[in-house]
Amino acid sequence: RVRVRGLAIHRPIIYGNTAVLLTPAERESLPSPDHTHRWTVAVRSAASDADSDIVGGKDDLSYFIKRVTFKLHETYANPTRNIDKPPFEVTETGWGEFEIQIRINFVPESGEKSIFVYHHLKLHPWTATSADTDAPPPPDVAAASGPVHSWQYDEIVFYDPFQQFLNTLTAH
Ligand code: SLL
């Protein structure tokens, strides 16, 4: 196995969450009616232009990512969620915001150590009142502002990659 010295190759990703407010009917049908939102936290390719093609297409990160582990708040049952194929995401319901630890494991042939990124789960839309008071907006205001999106762009950089791994990366 040969390393290509002096080379750095990056892969752009986005990670973050979307969240929607549950309707009263949805809340009643849940095992935990105190839950107010449904949310999805995910790691996706930033190289694709749409949510399509998550499996086998441009947004399929599995050629270099083997597993993504999302560590949820300990109020969740089985808070450590291992996702071994795309889409690398977890959908849950809940009532509160918290920090999610996201561990990204690369394919074994990369020889790369896993990396950690952190995302603060965002449920509440920004509003003038929430900015002033730090309190979530009232449900009617929140519902009217639609789904919340909170995403961050990042680039994973591989230094001195193995030749074979470099070939895999550049073939996609
Ligand atoms: C807060 N520090 O107090 C945060 C904690 C925890 C959120 C938020 C679901 C839990 C369950 C849930 O939304 N936990 O399913 O029991 O705001």
C-alpha cells in the first residue's frame, strides 16, 4: 500500500437537521405525547444539487464512508445509532434541542481514522420574539414559518492518501 505524499484531497459534505412541528393528531398517536417535533439529522454529500440520488447516485457517500454514528441525548432509548448505508440519517421525534455527536468512519482501505463533528439539533425557527427572549416561538408562529433547516458545510480532507483510496475517490 503506497501513500501519495504531499497530496490532499477533499470531499465536501453537509451535516445538520430538518425539523417539523407535529400536529395535535400526530402527537396523540405517539407513545410519548409530550413530543412536539419530528426531526431528521443527516450527513450528506455537498456535491449533489438535490435530495435525489442518495443511494447509488451523486449523494451516495458510501464509496468512502462506511458508517456514521449519531449519538443522541441520553433521554432517547438506544442513543447510539449506527448507520451503515445511505442515507446516513436518523429520524426521531422529541421535545428538546441538544448536541448530537456525529462520528464518521471511513472504508477500511482508506486507512483513515474516524472523525467527529458536532451538530446542535435545531427545532425552533428563528423569530424576532425568540431572539429577544430566548424562548421558543408560540406554536402558531412556529407552524406558520414552516420546517426548520439547520445545515453546516464542511470539507473532509485526506492527506497523503493511499493510492488505491485516491483512485476510489477520484472515480466518483
Ligand atoms: C433540554 N438539554 O432540556 C435539553 C435536553 C432532550 C430532548 C433535551 C426526547 C426524549 C424521549 C427528547 O426530545 N429529548 O424520547 O424521552 O432542552
